[in-house]
Amino acid sequence: MAQHILETDGLVCPFPVVEAKAAMAEMPAGDELVINFDCTQGTEAIPRWAAENGYPVTQFSKRGAAEWSITVQKA
């Protein structure tokens, strides 16, 4: 299982989700995608997208005043 990092700081929603979709399409099952973002709407949009696609969220943390990190596993 590999871990991939996706830096989307500075991108407004829905672009962190768009970038995450593209990254997940290239990853094998079992790998994890760490999505770093600073778009407030992403705190709801990314977990919702993951759930809709059957991808478990394995980690969700705040990195700063308005920065978050979500780790999603490709099922």
C-alpha cells in the first residue's frame, strides 16, 4: 500500500475534489491519497465525495487556522 500526496492549497472548491478524482483514477486499490487543502467547503465536500464512491476516510485533521488534511483509501 502506497501513500500519495495531493497538494490543493490555494484551489477553491470544487477543484480539490476534481483533483482528488483524477488522482484516485490513477491509483491502485488499497493505496491512500492524502489531500491537503485550504478550501473551507472541502471539509464537507471531500468526505461526501469519498463516501459516495465507497472510499473510506482514514484520517481527517486540521493543519492550521484554515488548512486541513484528509486521507482517503481507494477501495
